[in-house]
Amino acid sequence: MKTTIAQITAGFRAIRRASLLAACLPLVGHAQDDAGEAADEQIIVTATRIDKPLDQVPAAVTVVGQDEIQLNRQQLALDESLARVPGVFMQARYNFARDVRVSIRGFGARANFGIRGVKIVVDGIPETLPDGQGGVDGIDLAATSQIEVLRGPSASLWGNASGGVISVTSEPPPEEGFSEVRLSGGEYDFQKLQFKTGAQGETLGYLISLTDSEYQGYRAHSLMENTQLTGRFNVDLGNDRSLISVLSYTDQPTSDDPGALNATDAALNPRRAWTSNVTFDAGESQEKTRLGLVYNMGLGDGQTLQARSFVVDREFETFLPTMDSANVDLDSSFIGAGVSYTRTGMLGSRQNSLVIGVDLEQQDDDRRRFDNLNGVRGPMDFDQNESVESFGLFVQDDLTLTDSLTLTAGLRLDEIEYGVTDYFLADGNDSGTVSVDDVSPMLGVSAVVTERLNVYGTYSTAFEAPTTTEFNLPDGTSGGFNASLEPQQARNLEVGVRGRIGGDTSYEVAVFDIKVEDELVQLETPVAQRFYFVNAAQSTRQGVEFSLTSQITDLITAVVSYTYSDFEFDRFVDDSSNYSGNVIPGVPENLFFGELIYHDPGGLFAALDVVRVGDQYAENANNVVVDAYTVANLRVGYDHETGSMTISPFIGINNVFDESYPGDVRINAQFGGRYYDPAPDRHLFAGVKVRFGR
């Protein structure tokens, strides 16, 4: 099957290149954005395990709709659509070897690659591995209908690495059949071809999306090639039973890493790649297949049963910019299953919703390391199998105490067992096991003060266990387990307000205080140029998050969000360095987003957004300050309907004011002072979408 898929994707790339030469002109395109939805339209949140209206969730939640994800976007990374979400800070859009770096209230800010501390869920199935390492490079934004961002500790719902939750819902089968082709291209040799089709029959509905992308990149040595196939199939089994099957395949043969630069090099020649990254051909490649099944069955009297299962197969290889043990070959499998029972009805005289469930997951990684001989695999010096098994049992209950007051309580038990079998050393001394367990409570209350004002308060917790690679010993060369590492623990107190002003403006304010014990912090070894991890004793995170959406006129919508973050180490001594009282690096104190959206019923669409990122520190000592920057982006589009066909040309300008800024800051990368991964200057992309059917 892999050979067949590879042949299809190779042919698809050839079609894309030929089509782009003829069709990708700088045109303009599309219509309706969902930011201007009626303020009183009910939004249902599913990331809370019990489906409930947004106003009844005792936590900070933002829901981003399909138009904001797909409409006239370049669709390179999640941060294009999630920049509007307060409390969320994202970087590394343009470095595909590192994946987008996601931080929610500081959780995930320390990630050197991939996503840490934030749970990624797609259609109810985790994209985050049992050891806490996650990624979003397998998510096709062209086939995504909704993203829910649950901000703050949520381990009572999702277990390990749930400092925040990003729940992605794939695009469902349409009520009326359609087919769609989208061609786009732009500066730095950006090319993308997308095909999507779907229909709904009496018992079977489907949505299939195929996307092929290539991006040479702003910087030298930053080529990315990626092909994604996504399918969702909804089957009505009758008698209140249904089956959802989701399939995704990602072939990413090239993701070069240009490396970070020091401040001088970043200012003088931001497009250059770091010499070692070129010499050692730093970058990664991967092939990933994911299949998930979700079965729902009604049991009558407000009772439902859901069973889910999934299997993920991933082949991954990376070359790091050094020699010793710097070529990593990883063959990984991830399987899991879960069952949950939900009952909604009366408890005595009060409305009550209860969910009880169990999650079982297993991760199995065959990891080998070889010397990197200038981009060529050398002798092997590391060979081990890493297994992680997790068990989670959870319960959550919503009880309506009065007509205006709802109590939510949750509890989850997690057990995680790590095992390493060493195949390299003759004595197998790096073999071993370690296990962690945690109990995560949550208690919240939400109140309807008036028809247009809701308030909530919540106490929640999160734990974050080290990943298999974070357990590695600090010398950067050995496997086994660093026995001194422990999971970090977080306790969150939060109050929030959601309200409406008139019928055209909605707003949300959240204030939180988070205490983190044994915080995991990454450091870099000067000799091996590798990261290792230690537990900082304690930190405090306090902040305010604000968002507002207003329909200024029938044609113009404004979206504003602001985040204030006061994150500090209370106690942190690393060897001879005392960082107590220092600001946690990687998160700006002030973060602002503003957007104006214009939509004409005749089909014209335009949106201008501005992101202001305040000063941030790049390392624990707070000696390196990353200056504030402002980035603006413009999208314009137009829909033209002719019969059953809609032609939607579009154009976009990223970094409108040509700001020089770091697309990513490499935290605690003290070796050589190379903290900065410069982002592109002002650049253009454009394309056209042709849709057949409604």
C-alpha cells in the first residue's frame, strides 16, 4: 500500500507543478468569514468530554470556525488561525523541521521541537503520545472545520501533558455533494495544490481531501515538501447508532532545518543558514499513517455509549547539526482505545450530566542513533526500544443546582509506565523501567447572572511527565533513565466572565493564578550541543486574558484579544546559578491581536490582522532580551458564482510592513548565543479556488 500511495503522491506533485505555472496568478478571492456570526448563536464545546454550550463551560475556551481556518489562508500552520486566541503564543511557522511551537499559559514554551505540555486531540483521538510528545504536522488544515482551545490545566479530562487542550474537528461530509480544486503559490517558491470532494448519502457520508505542498523557504536550507491525504466517513447504522472513521496519511520527505543564528548574524544576513546545519544536512523526514474509529450508540433515556480505537504508524528520521550520535532513526507505533458512558437527565429534581470513561494507550518506539558524517549515516552508537503504556480512568459530572447555577466536578486517575530495552550495550545496562501515576481533580462553578452575562470560577490541575527522550541522561550520549527527573505538577485557580453588549458584541475575560512544582526546564550541554532536562523547584504564573468580537456594521467585524503574562521562577537553582525570581523565558509579557474583517454580500472579502508581541527573555538568566515586534497580514478575496460553480480568487500579503523579527526563539540555547530563527520579510501569496456544487 505504501508503494501505491507513494506513486499517487509523486504524480500529484507533478500535476501541481504543471498547474501552478498556468493557473496561479495574483488574483483575489472568497466570501463569508465566521467571525461575524450572530452573537446569540449557540456554540457547542466538545473538548470538555460532555458536550455543552460555551456559556456553561467553567473554563476559558475559544472556538475557531472553518472560515477562519481555511478562508484565503496560506494554510502553512495552526498559528494563522489561532493567533486570535488569548493565552496562546505560537512560533516556528516557517521551520517545518521543528513543528509549530505552541504555548498555552506558558505550558509548551520550553519545547525544543514538537509540542509539549499541550494536549492535541483530533476527532476525539489523541495526537499527543502517552509520554506527552505531540505534533500537528499530520493535520490537514484544508480539511479542518473547527478548533477548540481549552486554556489552562485540564488533566482531569485528558491526563498527561494537558496544560491546555487543542481539539481539532475534521470537516464532516457536506449535506450537498461538491468537488473543489484550490491552487496557490507565492514568494520563496511556495506552491500548493488541493483537491477536496464530499457527499452525503442515506447511510454513508464522506469527505476526502488531498493536499500537496512545497516551500523553498525564506532562509537557505529550509526546503519543505509535504503530501497529505485525509478522509472522514460517517456511517449511519440505524437504531441511534453511528460510526465515524477518520484516516490520514502524511508523506513529508524533506524538512530542512536552517538552524538558529546569533543576534549579529540575524541582523546582518537573516537569510543565511547556520554553517553546521548545512554541513551536516540538518533536517528531518517522516511518513505517518493514522486510522481512527469512533462508534456511538444511544441507550435510551438520555444515555449514550462511545467506543473509540486508533492506530498510528510513523517512520521518522532526523539529522542534527553535529556528528556524534546525531542521525536518529525512529520507527514508532501508537495504538489506543477508549470507552465512555454518558447520561443526561434528572438527578432528583435537578438536571444532571455524567460521563465515565477509560483511556488505554500504548507507544512503541524503536530508536537508533548513528554518527552524522556530513549528512551521511555513519556507524551506529545507540539502539534501544522504548515503550510507554498509559491507563486513564476519568469521571465528570455537571449538576444544575439552580436555574442559574451549575456545578462541575471531575476526577481522573492516570498511570504511565516507561520501559527501555537496550540492544546496543553488551551488558544491556541502559535497560530499565520507571512508572509515574497521578490523580487530577477539577471543580468549577458557572452562573448566569443575566441573560447577557455569565461568570465562572474553577480549580483544576495538570501534570506533565517527562518524555522518553527527556528521561535521557544529562551527558547527551547515553540512554537509560535520568532517575532524578519527576513529573511537574500544576494547580490552577481561575475566574472568568463572558458577556454580550447589545446584539453585536461579545467578550470574555479570564484571570488565573497557576502554581507549578518541579517544573521541567531544558538546558544545553556545551560539549554535545544537546538538550537535557532538570526540575525547577517552583514557579508562579499569573495572567489576564481578554477577547472581544464586535459586528461594527453589517459589513465590518472587529476582533481583539490581549494577554498579560506574569510568569516567574519562585525557586530555581541550577548548579551554581540561582534563577529564583527570574521571568520564565519564551513567553512575552504582553501579547495583542487585532483584526478587521470586511465582507460584502456581493462576494468581496478582506481582512487585516495585526499581532504585537512584547519583549520576552530567551534564557533562564534573563540576560538576553528578545525585543518586541509587530506583524501585520492582509487577505483579500472574491466569490463569483456562475451556475453550480463558484470561482474564488484570492491574494495575501504576510508581514505587510516588512518587520524584521524572529519567527522562533530557541530557549536556553546558550551555545554560541544562537537564539534567533529569522522570519521572512514582506511576501506575497495568491491563488484561486474552484468549487463545483454548493
